Amino acid sequence: MNSTASKDPLLQPFQLKHLRLKNRLMITSHEPAYPEDGMPKAKYRAYHVERAKAGIALTMTAGSAAVSRDSPPVFNNILAYKDEVVPWMRELTDACHEHGAAVMIQITHLGRRTSWSKADWLPVVSPSHEREASHRAFPKKMEDWDIDRIIRDYADAAERMHAAGVDGLELEAYGHLIDQFWSPSTNTLDAPFGGALENRVRFAMEVVRAIRKRVGPDFIVGVRGVADEVRPGGISAEEGIGIARYLANSGMVDFLNIIRGHIDTDAGLTDVIPVQGMASAPHLDFAASLRDHVNVPIFHAAKIQDVNTARHAIASGKLDMVGMTRAHMADPHIMRKIIEGREDTIRPCVGGNFCLDRIYAGGEAYCIHNPSTGRELTLPHAIEPASTKRKVLVVGAGPAGLEAARVSAERGHAVTVLEAAPKPGGQIRLTAVSPRRREMLSIIDWRMARCEERGVQFRFNTLADEAMVLAEKADVVIIATGGMAHTEVLQSGNELVASSWDILSGEVAPGKNVLLFDDAGDHPALQAAEIIAKSGARLEIMTPDRSFAPEVMAMNLVPYMRSLQKLDVTFTVTFRLLSLERCAQGLKAIVGSDYGGVRKERIVDQVIVNHGTLPLDDLYFALKPHSSNLGAADYAALTALQPQTLRPNPAGTFQLFRIGDAVAARNTHAAVLDGLRLARVL
């Protein structure tokens, strides 16, 4: 480490009790939903080890591991109430320790933040009957025996983690059971566990006391807790400081990881964990303010997605340890790049929140533009050089094409990219027209920088045709031409509509009375809706789906709804636009329903259709007869990271593939995954 690096605030060690953390960066507890049968097996272990290898000081697992059977995970979490968790956690911990990273785990009882219809179908419990909006369960109001057994469950889980050799644990106390005791909005118990603040804190103190009896005084125990719920009737900042003092002054809590806000609604959760277009590090100063009131280390993470902000948090003394969690999903090697002086090559977190939203939609967490995250066992982050160098031609400089170009160049191939537009980006450049989604351009900028480092040749304003491609005499041709908006979805009147793309690009101005028919449920519809509504137009968004914008998902939907509701937009679900015709007043829209028996009319002056894209594939089909593989891809080889060897046309002079939306309308993650998987086996 050079002298400059040694002075970097982020590279200074931190002593947490007996544990020496080698730097100030941590990954806070989160659940990527990778467990198998509730256990952190090979896939889960590989995810954390990748970040440990890169030099992270502390990786916290689980978000959160369930301590009781009546706390069934709402998605795929670690089950800390099972003894079999011990060897799996030990394997993970030992593997991370080999690389000098400390390991902790977050444990919890979800209380009302789950569903009685999961796992063993046991009643949900809470200190009141108040339902949580997000998970909808009406809880049983806890009895004394519920309190006693759950305290024991916490202690049992802690003992298991201690036996697994982890360096410490963290109690989750925001939105979960401990916080439900703290908050006057969710605790209607009488004394000794309800009423005055000292009574509402009692459950947490009893949990910590029971844990200490099992694991002893030396094991590290912290609390990730809310210090201000930012809502009427909830925990105020004053009460939050009081709770922090109770915990810190107990002598049993070794650190506080501070959260601000509430997570019982989609909107609340989004304010706690902000998405793109929202302020960076919005709760940093608040978390830092707790240092004036307690004498234990303060940790914090909330949209601290860049190294400079993290460095400021440490250098200014705001935090003792700073969390960059989603940032490490985008780039697991942040710390290595800091140490090596390569911060400019860090793959940026763009705040797309595909990771979190996908979990809450019931899937595993994947980064919107790093497909290797969560696939460490099958799609490693490291790119291996090719044994034979080839000439690769990519047509299209959107996310799929740029990823294919980047990876091909990194493997040592000679790469040329042809792009019809004057700038790279494809649909992402259109997406970034919306100020809230401007960060998406970093997906393109990062890839352009990596391509330029590797000598990729770009030709913009170049509309590739068959002759041009053949003249290049490439060994491999990758068609990444994307798609165009698909609007011909009506029984009649298709010529009278415009697309969401037309609005976003500015090619079509908003009307005065607009019907936006959204049959894709994705971002372009809502982006176009904002432009239309902000123009002062009267706007109705109609969808045949039973829920609104299902592809946008919960947390990304929040900023749109905050904007559109204020603009008095009408939202209509379960109705389908059937046809359109001109009339004296403008346009007559005929509306029906997939459920049948309904026919309605709307009189408007503009209709916008959002229905995904159709592939721009003419060039691909023109080139197909000239290729050795006739455009075919061996999917078994592709997913196994084996070379593409299909040669049904021996006379062909090059391999031909198409990727991204040139195949079918999908999303950014799918486009980048296509480019990565294909290019790394060329």
C-alpha cells in the first residue's frame, strides 16, 4: 500500500471491541434471497466470499435470519431457528475469514411483517392488533407466553450463531418485532412491556440480556434500529435518542446501526432505502447526530453508492463504519479498486433497485447491470482471456451490444461497434430523458470507458447493412440492434396512436385530453405519463392488468405515484382499449374488458400506446444465410459457459448471434446478461 493510500480514511482500521476491522467499508445485512431450504449454502457463500476476497472489512449476512417458527420469511431468508444452520454458517464464516473479512449475521422476529399463510400457518404476532399495510396480516396481540418464548428463541438463535464462529450479530429493530414494541403506533400492551418508553424498550433489553447469558460478554452484539420513524404517532427523534441511550448505556450493546423512517408501506420503505432520482445519503447527517448522545460506535447505510460520499462519512467523523451494500452488488471489488488506485473503474450502482424490487416480487436479487452478482458459481465476475483472438463485429451500442463489446475486448478480441445513432445507449438514452432516471446513463458510460481502454473501435451515425457487415470480414457478428416501439395492438385505428417513445423523445407533443393505454406495465408508460401530466393535460392511464405497472414493482413505483397523484392523473385497471376512430370531438376510444360483458367509450384528443418493442431484426435475417451457424445458439453450451460450436452451414464465413431486444422485448438486466454470456465464450 502506498503512502497516499495509507492516509485514505476508508483504509484505516477500526477496533470494535476485540475485533480489528481492517478498513471502514462494510456490507450491511441484507437478504439477496439466495438460501437453499433456508440455509446459506454454496451460492450464498460464494456471493459473500467474492466481496471478502476483494478486501471488504465486514460483511453482514441475512436481512434477517428468522429466530422463530411464527416468523416465517416473506421471501427466501436464512432460518436461524434450525440447528442445521450452524455448519452452513461456519463454512461461510471460515471462507470469508480466509480473506481477512469479518462476518456477522442479523437475526430477527418479523412480528407482523409477514404472513400467517406461509410456512407452518401460525398466527402472526405483534404488541397490538394493528395490521401492517405491506404484508396485510392482522396479528394476534402478544401474550406473556409469546414474549417469553420469543426471547428464548432469540437466545437460541444467537447461541447457534456463536457456535458457527461468526464475529457477531445484529438485532433488526426497524419495522420488525423489536421496533413494533418500541413504537407507540404498534404497541398497545399494558405495562411492563407497553406504555412508557422504558416499558416499550423492555422487550429489546430482555432479548439482549438473554443473548448475553448464552454467548457471554465478549461476543459482539449490535442493533440496527430506527431512531426516528418520521410519521405521526410513531417513534420521534427524541424518543429514538432515548432508545439509543437505553441500548448504549446497558453495557450489553456494542454498536448501533442507525435507520431513519418506517417500512410498513412501499412509500415508507422507499424513503428508508432510496432509489434512483432520490437524494443520495439522505439520512447520513441524522445518523451522525446520534454520536452526540451515545458512547458506542455508529454504523449507517442508505444510498451511499459512491466512494467519495463514503470517504466523507468517515473523514468528517460522522460514522465509524460506512455501509455500501447495493454498491457492492454492482461491483463486489470496490475495496480492491480503492487500494489499487482504480476508483474510476468501479462499476457504478445506478440506483435502479432491480435488486431489491426483484426480491420483494418473489425472486432472487440481481443487479440491473452486473449479471454475475448472485451467479458467482455459474457466471464468475472474472473474465478469462481467449485462447484464440478473433475479429468481432457488434451492430448496436445499447446495453447488450456494449456489454458484448466490453467483454470481447477484455478477452483480447479485436472489436468494432457500428451504431446508427450519433451516441451510444439505445433505449437507455431514451430512458434517461426523465430526470429521475438519469443515473441509468452510467450503465452506458461505464461500458464506453472500459471499451475505450481496450481499444474498441466505434463508428457512430452508421446504419449497417448486409454489404457493410460482409465487407468487415469478421469472425463473429453480434446483432444488438434492439427494437422499436410496438403500437399495432388495436382491432382498428392503430394509425391514430402514438407510442410512449414518441412522447419521451419529444417527437410527439402531449395532447390536452390523453388516454395512455399501458399493456406492458413497465417504465416507459410512467415516464411518458409524467411528461403528459406535467404539460397540464388531462390524463387517464388504462391497463388490462389487475394491478398497476406490474413490471415497475413496488419501490420504483413510489416516486412515479407521488408525482402522478399530485397531477390528478386517473388510473384505470382491468380495462382494455379495443379500437379507435375519429369523431367530431377528436378520437373515440372503444374500451372493453378481458372479463367480458363491458363496452365503454372515451372521447379524447390523443391516445398513447405502451406495448413493448418489436425486434429490429432485418439485418440479422439478411446475414443469417451467410453465417456458419445460421444464427443458431447452443443454449446448453451458453449456460454452461462453453464455446459455441454449432456449424450447420460449413460454407459460412462467420458466426452470427443476436442479443437483447433484437431477440425479444425484455429488460436491461436481460440485455446485459445476453451480451456477457455470449461474449465470454467466444
